[in-house]
Amino acid sequence: MTFLDRRDFLRRSAALAAGVSLAPLLGGDRAASADLPAAPGTRFAEGVVFHDRNGSGMRAPGDEGIPGVLVSNGRDIVKTDARGRYRLPIEDEAILFVIKPSGWALPIDGHNLVQRHYIHRPNGSPASQYPGIAPTGPLPESVDFALRPSVEPAKFRMVLFGDPQPRDQKEVDYIAHDVVEGLAGVDAAFGLSLGDIMYDDLSLYDSLNATIATIGLPWHNLRGNHDMNYEAVDNTYCCETFKRVFGPTYYAFNYGQVHFLVLDNVHYEGAAKHNFHGELGETQLAFARNDLALVPKDKLVVVAMHMPLTAVSDREALYRLLEDRPHAMSISAHTHVHQHMFLGADEGWRGAQPHHHFNHATVCGCWWQGAPDEMGIPHTTMTDGGPNGYSIMTFEGAKYTVDFHPARRLPSDQMSIFTPDGVTSANSGDTDVLVNIYAGSPRSTVEMKVDKQSGWAPMQSIVREDPYFLKLKEAEAGPKPPPGRPLDDATKTDHIWTAKLPAGLPKGTHMMQVRTTDMFGHTYTARRIIAVG
């Protein structure tokens, strides 16, 4: 062994011992070569990422290896060599997965779930109410991953779900009729669910996955606090059913010119406490660090998670990995409200520009609560006064936009306008107009005018409860409450705007218009009739 060879050996061995990605140390085709030196006692998994020419998912003669593809064990990341081979250290139990490169597609199963992984569980999962992973036996000699070429334009769309969260089959049917039916055949590249796919009953995964599969898109998932095996002693085995169905709880992939980093920020405190908190943990942060080190700085990075960033105890470690990137944003769900946050110094963010964190509305709204409509589906208005629904994110290079789609409503239905009863000419100038812009943000502009006023008057953002939601709660507390499960209590929201009606409005019927332009330049207009006595 020459001096240079020995120095390279020591560098790589030290990297393995420290859990540092090997990819930056291994240039080009030498990455993950089959003769990668091992630190004493280190076990390795190896295999090939190959061009799956017949789409079988199994390597056949003529299926050549693909060079330069990233593969991970959940911490380390290596790059396949010129023959498509990789070699990774592996623990007694682990999940290996591919980081999908742009221009290639991963296989999907019968429910359109993306298959990116191999689970190594020699003895299977611990016993649980809901089945986990069956024993996998010894590690195969070669753990191979299939990819097929994919046309991925710079401009593409993604369907975004927050918390479908059905309790039972009836609520799976609500999801089907309220959201999924209107999405069938949608022009999008793939979908992503932001956790709480279930409401504790993990036996419903197959039913919900089959329902979402009818949309016809490859589908990615991350886990939420209601996707856990609650019998688990601690966080180690709390996601065995999720992993059996969906694979790793955190991973990354590329599509077009965008890099997606999907994280698991729910830390289970164990069956004794039956509680959880927001945390990423050292291993996952090491994976994120190794992953982002390989992503060009001019590329848009989208970080997806279940709980909002502001609820994560070690979020500042993630901030440090993102702050020097001019193009990065993050998305979450969990809270069952809709909110755009712009994190700055007060939240511990040190970047030159505030970080956009988008806390997304939920498919299940207010947990399928509220009075049922003529189809038997609860209105499930969220506690911020917004409807349930989904979003479509559009990406073009490093730019992105978000379009919120209320369930079973026109896409243009983006606000509710409230004026009190009993408006008179004498009190019109003291009468408040309240507008809830469901997907509004601090960067939205909102204006109003009455009748044919020559100009639009600006409205002011306030933080308060939604007036219509308060009326729903009043009805529930009345002598004849509506059917359905009661709603949760109202929460204050920052996407309400207010202004006064013009003074001295004459008696009669008047048309009020409200116009909003969001942070992406989309403009929506709504109207309300006012009867002045």
C-alpha cells in the first residue's frame, strides 16, 4: 500500500467511524467501489442500481448499472461507481434506499406507492396490534435497486395532502368523495402526504392507499404522530407498520430541477408516556447534512415534515444546513389550520432572507367534525375558519407557487366575507367587514370596495377568530345543536383582514367586492350583498 493509498484508507475509515458521508471523499466512478476498505468490525451491504429495461423491478441480463446514483443507509450516502455498484456500512437492522436522481423513476406498487428501499430486519418487528415487518433473514449478497428513464420537465406540479387521518372506513369514504374523486386524472407529476395518514387504526392503510391510488399518480408519504405503533416501548420500534407499508420514515429524491428532503420530526416518548414531541435527532440530521452537501446551491430544496418547524426542538441544527441556500422552503401539516410563516431572527433563523415555512391545511379538516351535508359528509371546517382541502404546488426551476383547493368547491373560492346583521345608514361607517382569506399570508394584499366606488380601499390584517366559526360554535352550544361531532374550539388566525363600511351608505341593497393578491401573484375576487336599513 502506497502512502497515498494508506492516507485515503485512513480518511475513509475515519469518515465511516464518524458517520460522515463517503460521497464527498470518493470522486466520480470510484465512489462506493466494491473494494472499499472497512474499519474493523464494520459490516457492509452492497448492490447495484440498474436500468430496469423491462419494468419488472428485477435485474435481468442486459440491465446495465447506472453510475452516479446516490444510495443511503439512513445516515451515510455513497455514489454508485461506473458499473452502478455501491457499498455501504450497515447495522443489524437498517433500511437502505435510493435517492432518486432527476430523469429516472422508481418503481411503484399496486397502490402507486413509490418503492425506493430495502428493509433489513433479520428477525422481523416486535409483536404489535398492527403487523410490522416480517423476518427478512440474512442480508442478500446484492441489494439491487431498479430505475427507469423518466421525462421530467423543469415545470411540473405536485399534489399536497395534509393529514387525511380517517378513524374508520366511513371516513376513508369521506376522503374518496370529498377530495379524491375531484383529483382523478389531475395534471401532476406525483403526490405527497404530510403524515397522519391514519387516525391510529393502521389496519386502514390498504383501504386509504387504494383510494388515493385512483388519482393515478406516484405517491410519497411521511409519517405523523397518528401513524405509530403505540405499544412500542420507545421511538425505536414505533413505526414498524408504517415502514412495512411505506418504507423509510425519512428520505430524499429529485424531480426535474427540485430536490425534496422528506424528514420525520415526530419523536415518540414511549408507551409509558403515550406522548410525543418534535425532534429530528442526531442520525437524521447527519443524513440531512450529508444529503444537502451533495445538492448544488442554485437548486430549490423543499423540506417536508409533519409537525411545523417551530415545534421541533433541534430545528436550529436544520436551519444551519439551509441558511446559506438562496432557494429553500419547507412544508408541514399537523395543526389542522392553514398558515404561511416567514421565520427570521426571532425564531433562530440566521439566513439573509426569512425562511418560508408553509403549514398546510388538512384533508380531514377539523377531524371530520361538524354537521353533515346532503351527501352525509361533515363540513369539517378547520378551527381557523378555513375549509378542508388540498394544494397543488407548481415548480419551475427554483421558483414555486402554491394553489389551495377547497374540497368540492371551485378553485376560485378562496375567502369568506362577514358583515353583521342590522346595518343602517347611521352606523355603516362604524360597521366592521371581516374577510378570511383561507390561504392568505403576511405577504397578501387585500382590498375592498362597495358598489361602483372609483378605487379599492386597503384592508388591514388582524389576528382573531373567524366570525363564522364562532357562530358554528354558538349553534353547538344552543338548545338544538346540529348533528355531527362537535367542532374543536376556535383558534386565532393571522389570515383575517378588516375594514369599515363606507359611512352614510344609503338605504337599499349594495354590492361589496373584496380582492386579494397572494404572495405568488394570484388574484381572487369575491362578493357579498349588503342590505342597509
